[in-house]
Amino acid sequence: MVKIENLEIKGLRGIKKSSGIPLDESKSILIYGDNGSGKSSITDALEWFYYDRVDHLSSEEIGRKGIDALRNIFLDNDKDAYIDLKFSNSKLDSRKKLFYKHSKLSSEYSNTTNEFNDYIRDTLNENLILRYKDLLKFILFSKKEKLEEISQIIGFTEVTKIKGIFKKTVNSLRKDIKIKNLDGLISNKQAIILEQIGQNVNNDEQYFKAIAELIKPLKLSIEVKDDKSIEEILEFIKRPQDEEVMRLKISYEKTIEKLSGLEKFVGDIIFNYKNYHQKYQKISENINKFKKIKLETLLSEGLSILEKKFFEDEKCPLCLQAKNREELISELRERINELKDVKKEKQGLKESGETTHKIIENIISEVETILLEKCLSIEENSEIKNELERFKKETLDLLNEFKGILGEKREVKTPEEFVCLNITEIQKIIDMLKEKVKKMSIARKDDLKFSINSKLLLVKQAYTEVKSLKKEMAHLKQQLRSMELIYNEFAKKQKDNLASFLTAISKDINDFYLHMNRSEEVDEIELIPLDKDDELVGITIQFKFHGEIVSPPDKYLSESHLNCLGICLFLSSVKTYNTINKFFILDDVISSFDKNHRLRFTNLLIEKFSDYQIFLFTHERDWFEYVANTVKGRNWVVNKMIWDYENGAEVEPSLFALKNRIENKIRNSDPSELGNMIRKYLERLLKEICFNLEVKLKFLYNDQNENRMIGELLSELKGKLRKRNCEVKDHEVFSRLEASTFIGNKTSHDSSFSESISDLKVFYDDVLKLEKLFLCSEDNCGKNVSKKYYDPVEKVIRCKCGNLRYNWEE
């Protein structure tokens, strides 16, 4: 798994000049800094590197996912801002820079390999960053939002989409079967067969037997055993003079059959439109309901702001009128639930409308097919054809009328007003066509061959279509059964897997929470999936509170305990979700914790996440000092964030890094800022020496203690060395440093004094001599002389290996 080995940032947020954090061996890091010192600039840069956004900077006013606020405003336009990361897997090393191109901000990675691109893409699904403002985010989410959040992180969003596709397919198949009316069409074909041969035919055996009976008067030698033999019979008995009449008769029969089906379609329109009208009436009881639906987003955002305590005044955050906060939250929840019900009703209305629309289109398609029939092309049937054209036009007008209704541009008529199709005229046409067929039959009643040929053709065509329709129905029903089975199994698997996942993550949440909160009557914290009508609709957090199962947490727990729960949720998600990265960032997350929670939180990180690389930022000095002391010797880097007007924010460099910068400037004969660097190096060196030798200084509060001056530190150190009769008490370096610090002080402040590189080299040489007095030069040691290595027998202090030692009389 991936950890960060080196981090360098320049020109992003408060960090103007290049500031680096070496993390050899992927160490964890603790950084202290006052509010406004730039700690969050590191978090912002990392968030941008991975997610190409900075959420807390994103707003309509700032725009562009917060990118416009990311670049340091004092950085010259021709300079690149960047974050440079080196990883435990060097193939992923990359610099992401933010620069102006054609007066617009652009960004790019230096690493464009597929491996790196895959790494960034996969990291999008991991939780890496927790800020204080996000602690309660998940806890105060609605049940639906909790489900969406977890679904997004664990990839269940795509699973839910797939399940939605399955469900839509199931509903679509059901609707198609209903609209196609295959049972009705089969029944019509069976009626034709019954009319022609006087019996029902349900299988091939009955069909062939009936045909054999029909042709018996012809005394043919052909055995009726399959479709091929029926074709032979038809070929044998057909006569050229009959073909035109036969085609016309069959056309009449098909037209009659199709026109008969229109009555069912019109009945379906009436039924579905009544359903549509009822749903519309229910929604429109309150005329403003449709308009109010559009308010749901605004109301939900307002509720979120109040629940997450981004706005805590006793007033409405939108209009700023005085309003009890709890009452407002309750009212918003009620209104949002009402609007959600309306949205559900509107979705039902939309589906009903789509069905009605499809049926009307089917009628038009059917009429257009009928108008192409041969029987309607002859002159004597022109009036019938004109009547059907009028019917088609009426149906088209109905369709356009309904399209207007669906578009909410026209008044929704009652069913009696809306469905104005004259089906009685269609019935008259059917009767007229039947009469024509009857006359054709009477005219040829004595022509046995014609009669049998006519019946045989109609029965053959009807039975062939029955078989085709049955096959289509069986296929659709099989599809429906298969899709229902897939959907039900998929939904069950999704629910089981989510429940299993929530059980696993709940165990971590509960363990972490109890680690931080002992004997507080809270236990068995669980994420519980909620379903309605066999559908997952949300997730709730329940727990045992004084022996009773309760929910939600914000109803029972204090802000400090809710924050604890928020951290536990984040940490459990890191353990569960993060399979690529082995680090995470905690940015000022303990502000509202009491002392006990802070100490237990430190222990939780050290005990449960010792194998993770942690970026821990805080402005709480006491907690910083506690953590700094606790993590000593545990592979942590402890540092501070400093800020000034000229340089912006930067991580205070380690002594080693500061020493390198000093020596680089000396090599390049660059005196700029060199005196100030040497002074800082001397101050921190003296503090370390005084700490190791337990030099007592006058008590000062934390802020002042951090700013001890070189003169005081040198004076007290010399006093301690004399008191212990240490042989270096009168070393010349002390008097030399007292003189040299004049240069450091002058170059650290506005002054007319102009230092030379030679003066600064002398100053630095004195500092190195002091360092050498107390720092062991052995490679296997490298430790300062310290009181913890005191030998009471020989009365000496020494370094760790004992190579460097001095007298020390107690």
C-alpha cells in the first residue's frame, strides 16, 4: 500500500515559497500551528492533488471546484504553483502544477503513465481527509443521504444503478405484455378459426385434423400431416380466376379483425386516462404543489445547514426572520417529506401518462396499417376509407392534445371530455365490411372449391399467426420471469452484502468509540439498512443508550460525543474502504474535545493505527505537546507551521534541513536571509542543548517560552556548566557567540547594517563549534550529550555511546 515519502508545496493557498516535508521511511507527522498559520494549506493541496477540487473553497461565487482560490495571490503569474509528492512506490512520483495558460488557470500532472492514472482514479473512492467541519457531516445526513454516501464510497452506486435498470426492464416487460394485448389478439385469431371451421384449434394435431375434415368433400389423395402438405393442397385447388377475389376477401377479413381490435385499444385509453386524471386531481388539489416540488432542493439545503450547525442563530438562514431553530428544523423536515411524496405521486402520474401516450400511438399505427389494405383501395369503399382517415385525424388530434397535457401547457380535461373517438362509427364500418364478405360468400356458395380454398387460407393464416403470437407471448413471459428472478436475486444479494458490510464497519466504529468513551452508557453502535416495499431506502445509526436501543445519535449525544462518533466513522471507513493508500489526514479535528477525549484519541491513533502514516494537524498547543511527547521514538516527525508576511506559510524546517540551506547559501556566496537562518539555527540548537542538560530557565508561559532569546539561553547554559564544574564552561566559543549574535540580530530585523558573506561564515563557524562541543561525531551514535546518560559513579554526562563525556558534579 502507498505512503508518502516526501511532500513539497509552492504557491498554493498560504504557502508562497517552496516548503517541503521530508518523510523518510514514510513517517507520520504532527504539525502545530496557530489558526491562520497555513496548516490547512497542506490539506488543501493534497485534496486538490487527488480529487481535483477543494470542497470547502467551492461555492457559486468562487466556482471551479475551489481552484480559483487555491493559487497564492502573491505568486507571480509567470510562476508555477505546485504540489510535488514522492511515494513509497517511486513509479507514482508526480508533481501537479497550477499555472496560467492564455490568462486562464490550468493544471497538469508530471506523471502521465497508465499506472499513475489508475492510481489517481482508484483513490477517488478512498477516504483520505477529515476536517473538523466534516466531523458531523455523515452523522447528520438524512437516512437516504447516508445510503447514498456509503454507496458512493463502496461502489454500491453502480450496483444500485444496475438494479434500477433491472427493475425498469421488469416493469417495461410487464407494460409491453399488457399494451400488446397478445391474449386479445390470439382470441381474435381463434374466433376466425372457429368461424371458418366451427371448432377451436389449440395444437398442430387438432389443426391438421380440422384441415383434413375441411377438404374431405374434395376427395383429395393428399394426406394432411404437416404445413408442406397444406401448401400442396392449396396449390392443387387454387384457380387463376379466383386469386383476385380470394385476395380481396382475405383483405376484408384482416381489416375486420384489425378494426375489431381498435375497440379494445380505445377502452384501454379510457381506462388509463381515467387513472392519469385521478392521479393528476390528487396532486392538483393544492394548485401550488407542482411549483413547490422545485423548492425541495432549496429546503433540503436549508435543513442540511441547520442540522450540521453551520448556522446556529435562532432565525431562518434564508430570510433572517426570528424563528425557533428546532421548530424550523421540524417544519422543514415535514415540508420536505410532503414534497417527496408529491414527487413520488408525480412520477406515478408520469408513468401513467407514458402508458396512455403509447396506446394512442399504437391506435394510429394500427389505423395506418389498415388504410394500406387492398379492400380499401377500391372505389366502392372510398367512403369507408375516408371515415377511417377522419378517425386517424381525430386520434392524431388526441395525441397532440395529450402531448400538451403532458407538457403541462394545457388544461387537463375530464375523461368524458378528453376521449372523443367515435368508436360507434368503427363498429358501423365493421358491420359494412362483414356484409360485403357475406355477399361474396353467398355469390360463390355453390362453388365448393372456392369455399374450401377461402376457408383454408383464412384458417392457415390465423393459425400461423396464433402460433407466432403464442411464441412471442411465451418469449416475453419467459423474459419477464427471468428478469424478475435476476432482479429479486440481485436485490437480495445487494441487501445481504450491504448488511454484511455495515456489520463489519459497525464493529470498528463501536470499538473505536468505546476506546475513547469509557463507562458512558453508550454501546452497540450499528449502521442499520432500511428498506421499504423490498427496496433499500436509507441507513440509520442506532446504539444502546443506558440499556435502551435508540436513534438517531444527535438526539441523545453531546457535541463532543458526536464529534467522537464522527471521527470513529472516518477511521473505520479508512480501515474498510482504503485498499490502496496507507495514509490519512486529520486537520484540526479535536477542537471541541474535552481533555479525556483528547488523550484517548491520541492513544487510539497510536494503538490502532500504528501501521498507517498519519498527517495530524492541530492549533491546540497543550494537545500538541502531549502528542509530541507520546510519539517520541515512534517514527513520527514533529514540526510547526510558521507564517510571516514576506514568505507566507511554511513548515518550520528541521535542524538538518536548515543546516543544508545555510551551507548551500555559503557555497553560493549568497548572504540574503543567511544571517536570520544562522540565528534560527543557533536558537534551536541552544534550546536542544539546554533541554538535554536540564538547564533551568525562568518560568514563562508557552508562547513566551517558545521565543526565548539567544542571550538568555547562552547565559543560563554557561551558568549551569560552571555550577557542575564542566570542563567546557570557559570555552572560547561562548564569548565568540555573544559577539557573533550581533550579526544575526541585525540581519533578522530592519537595519542599515550591511553584512558580508565573510562575517556570516565566521558566525556560522562559531555555531558549528558549539554544536561540536555537545554532539557526538560517531556514525553509530550522533546523539547530544544528555543528562539522561549521567553516570553518578564517575560523575560524568555523556552521549549515548559514551565517546563524548564531560565532568558533571551534582
